[in-house]
Amino acid sequence: VVVGYPMGGDAICVTKGVVSRLGFITYSHALSNQFAIQIDAAINAGNSGGPTIMRNKVIGVAFSGYNDAQNIGYCIPIRVVLHFLHDVEMHGRYTRFPQLGIRWQRVENASLKKYLKMVDDDFNPNNSSDDDEDDDDEEDDGKDDANEDMSAAVQMLASLIDVFGTENSSSDRSYSNCKAINKKKKKKKKKRKAMEGILVNVTYPLTDMHDKLKPNDAILSIDGVDVGEDGTIPYPFPSDGVSRISFCYITSNKYCGDTVNLKVLRDGEIIQVNTKIDFFDNLVPPHLYEKDVSYYIFGGFVFLSLSRPYLQAEYGSKWSSKCAVRFKDLYFNGFKKKETDEVVILSRVLACNMNAGYHKIRNLVLEKINDVEIENMRQLIAVIEDIIQHKRSRFINFLFEKNSYSLVLEIEHAIEAMAQIMEQHKIKSDRSPNLL
């Protein structure tokens, strides 16, 4: 049962449904992958924040739904709500949900498993009999035990011959026959059980994983729970009607600074790795909640720190299909190497006579200023002010897009034009308050 005040009236509204699915989805506001309950009860605008009730108990908070689908709504499970409250109680603030700090992929292909030494070298995916080897283990073990008993008898007989010296006797012939039979019965090589897990592609620099794991490591288990080839683990509460769930379920139950034990396959050897999990910021922020928007203007050049809200404002809700490929790559694949790293871009040029020829240039990633690499907005301002104060050059050369664009301003004329630019565009300050 979902209770709330959705659109369509002023009175309280109650809708009923069933739990359709449990799993991980991307939360619409936080844009992070978290545990959620899917229900078929109607969730409309205004329902968000209302309780979801089952058997007279609150099991979650309604928060999301699909406009283009029918009877698909989501609520935040009470476990996630309690995690948030306990986090604030322990740390005095919300530290967010921890992550492993890796980029991973499934290990479903037989050749990939063989390359990682997760299966025997003679494993053949085209031979269905290889899949039945585990079923024959008990039968093979029985045959192996019989062969071992035969070997023991042969050794005992040999000892008796050595003691009594019965040369060319029937015992000697029996010994020879047994020895020949034993040689013919070669012990069948027992196949190693195929391993399952996920492949580590990238470890993020500002995480503990960066020092503990390597690319091409295979994570076989987390805190003693085996990880499947598709990145799932057995769901701990099968009575909920769920058999498997993402391995993120384990880390999402922990707090930033906690440790996990990983069983890792590296170059064919199994090792145990204890590592700390934490939350890490993206190079391009997915949202700017409780953060200031940074900007700086020099010579009509408007510099900003790239973020998803900026991309949405510039290109619309379908920004990922409209923006430059470079922006998309930085958002989805970029990661910080230092805590202060940002993507600084030239958003647009405020036109004046001094910057003529540059007026239509916009949305370029700034790489260098006078051969100095730019890492964030504060450094950008510091470099420009240092050049001006110490008169290190007559010009400022801005290099963009991996040195594919070069925009040059004469410092004296750029400073003179600033007053006119600020007045013309009704801008009070050349920089945002957080950069003063």
C-alpha cells in the first residue's frame, strides 16, 4: 500500500499493489546505484516521500516511477533508510554509501576464464561432457581408491619377496603381473572445479583498491560470499522470492571506512585481500547539491567546472546523445587522480572587439595556460594572476582539447576590456563567491 498526496486532488490517496522485484537501480536524484523495491502500485507526482506499507508495517518510502511504462514504481527499502540514519548518528553527517572503487566486467566466456586460469587448460566449451565432470567425481573417487588399494597390495608383495628372496616363484610372477596391471590402470587426472567471479578492469586512484588490486585480478568472493560470473551473490533472504542479487548488496550494508575481505585469483594463485571501502567523487559531478557553481571570466572568456547539471542545461535532458564525445567520455570514464581535480571548460565568449574571431567558440576543455597544465578552477585563476602580477609574458595562450585549439589574448587589452564586458552583460563579479 502506497500512501500520499499525488496530483488529482487534495485528500489523502491510497493505492495498492504487490512487490514485483527486488534489486539495484539508479536513484533518480543521487544518480547512484542502490537497493530498491519495485512495486506495481501507482506512484505519481506527489507520492514521493510517502510511506509504503505491508502488513501494517512501513517497509519503505515511495520515490520514483517510469512515465513511459505501466505499473512500475519504486520505493526506498527501510534498510536503506536506517542505514542513512545510523550513518548520520555515527559520523554526525551523511558520509554516503561506500563502494569498492573498481570498474569490473562479467566473466562468462570460456576463453576468458581459461586466460584468467579459472578453469583447466584442457577445458573445451564445445564439449558438453566437460560440464558433467563434477557429477562423476564420486564415481571417479571410488575408482581412484581401488587403484590405491591395488598399489598398496603390490608394495606389500614386493616387500615379502625382498625378505624371503623367492626367486622365480609363483609369488614373483604374481608380483610382476600385479605390477603390470597397476601400470596399465593409470589414475585419471581429477579436474579442477571451475571458478566463478568478476574481472577487475580498472582500480580508481583515490581508493584503497588502487594499492591492493591489479587489472586482470578476478574477485571470487567478498566476505566469504561467492560471487557469480555475472556479478551476483545468493540473496540472504530467499523467503522474499529472490534467488540472487548484485554483489553491491554486501558493500551497501557497510559504512565508509569499513573493511571487506576479498578472495582474489591473481595469475592462477588465490590470495586474500583486506581492503577499506569508501565513497569517491566522480571527476565530473553528477549533481551539485550543497555545492557552489564555480565560474571565472577573463577577457570575455567564461570558464566553468564541468558537471552533469551544466550538460543538461546546455544540451537538454538527452544531453548524452547531443554533447561532444569528449564530454561524454569524461563523464562516464573519467576519474580523479587528485582530490582537487576538475574538468575546466571554456563555456562561451562574451563578445567585444578585443576577442573578435573567438565569438562562436564554446564548450572546449582547457588543457594548459602558457604551458602550465590546469587541474582546477582555483589553479586557473592563480596562474593568470601570477602571469599578470609578475609580468611573465605579454600574452596569455590558452590551449584547449589536447592542444588542438590555441586562443591568445594580449594581457593589457584584455584587462582594459573587462570593465566594458562586465557592464555590458550586467555581471557584478569576474568570479563566483566561492573563488573570491
